[in-house]
Amino acid sequence: MKLPWNTDKEKRIQELEKKIEDLEEKRQKLENQYHAEKDRRSKLSREKQEAEEKLNRLKDKVEGLKGEKEQEEREERKGLESIGFEQAYQLMEKLSTLEGRKEEFVTVYCPGKFEDFDRRKDLKNSVDKKDFEHLSGKKSFTAFMDEDLGSWMLETRPFFTQKLEIDENFDVSGLLSFIEEEKIWVLLSAGNTKIFREEQGKFEEIEALNSRIEEKHSKGGFSQGRFERKREEQIRQYMDEVKDFVEGLDGEVFLLGDQRFCEEVPGKRLGGFDPNRGRPDQFYGFRLKRF
């Protein structure tokens, strides 16, 4: 005979056993989810590590290529000496006063690589072989050559057009006319841009546009992806500000800085700039070699 209270106890036991069974099932399910998540995280961690290793290899490769490029540029510039604006200007003025016999002085304007110079054959037939070889591998320069007086190569910004003149005078007009005209220089970098008006070496700063743009992703906070998107947005807003200001200027504009940024701003890009050089030397980047 079952007593009533025993029936209640059995019912309660069954309920508890069912609850235990449900909880065990739930625990097992959560444990499975945990292991699946653990495996997923482990996989993501491996993928992240592999991506970081690949990124580091690519960065090393880029740095290596940069080093090779810098070495090539050093080799190309071997023997070239940095000279100031005043020295370069005085040299041009002296060259303009020299006179020779008919078709004796050779002037070369090469805004790109010498290997792409259209009249290389004519030049080769007009100068000494040694002088011709001195120009090999060079770019963005003017050269003034004479068998008796000697030869000069002046490396500068490619603001001139390609030209070969063989005459009784050196032709420095393409350099002097540019130097003596009023122009605007924009020294452009992310978050820090300076704008100058310059004429014959005399310059004034028109504007300095500065903005805080984050350079590195600190630990914690935003993810790397969100940080990159935020930084790109900061750069875009800043470049819009620079673009709007430059568009409001009167005069011919020449850009110096990273090509990516210069593409966003109206004007002609003439290369990068050395932040350690003073102005106006920074604008023209003169280098001289006599051979």
C-alpha cells in the first residue's frame, strides 16, 4: 500500500530527475558550443597569425625594395652635390653670359629619365663620349656641355620641357623664366601642409593647414579595421580641406609630397621634398655635378 505522501515524493523525485536530465542536456549542448567556439577561435587565431606573418613578410619585402631603390638613387646621384638656391641662380646667370663659336655649346633639358630622352642620338653625336656616359641613369636635370670650358649637370625639379640646343650660347632661359615668375608651392603631407608664394627665391608662407591624424593603432579600443577606416576618413576630410583652400588661390600651383595625397589636390606634382632642407632650396632641390 502506497501512502499518499509517498506518491507526492515520487512525483517530486520524477520532476527533479527530469529537471536534472534537461539541465544535463543543456550543459552538454553548451559544452559542445564551447568546444565549437574554442575550435573556431583557435582557427581564427591561426589565420590571424598567418595573416600577420604574411603582412610582416610583405613589409620586409617593401622595406627591402625601398632600400634597393634608395641605393640605386644614391648610385645615380653619385658625385652630385647639393647646392643652395643662390649658388644655382648665380651659376645660371654666369652660363647665360658665355659665348662660343657657332654650334659649340650644348644645352640639354631632360625632365624624365635620360634613357627616355628623344634626341639621345643627336646628343651622342654632338658631345664627347665620356660626357654622354655621365648622363646615363640620371633624371630631371639640365646639362651644359662644352669641350673647352667643361660640362655641368644641374639636377632639379622637372618644371621644364624636353629640349636639346646646340648653339653659340648656353640656353638657360627655361630655368630662369620659371625661377623669376611668381608661383605657389604646396608642401603636402597627411595632417601638415604648408603653402608658399615664391618668386626668384623670395617667398612668403600663405597658409599652414594642420589636422590631427592618428598614425598608430594603440592596444585596446578600436579594432585594427575600425582604426584604419577612421584614419582614412580623417585623411579624406583633411585632403578636402586642403583641396578647397588650394582651389581658391590665384596663380600656378606646384605640389611637393606623397603622390597619393598630391593626386587629390589641383596642381602639378614635381616630386617629394626633403623636410631637412631650408627654403627656397626645398622647393627646387638643386644638385650640381661638374665633369
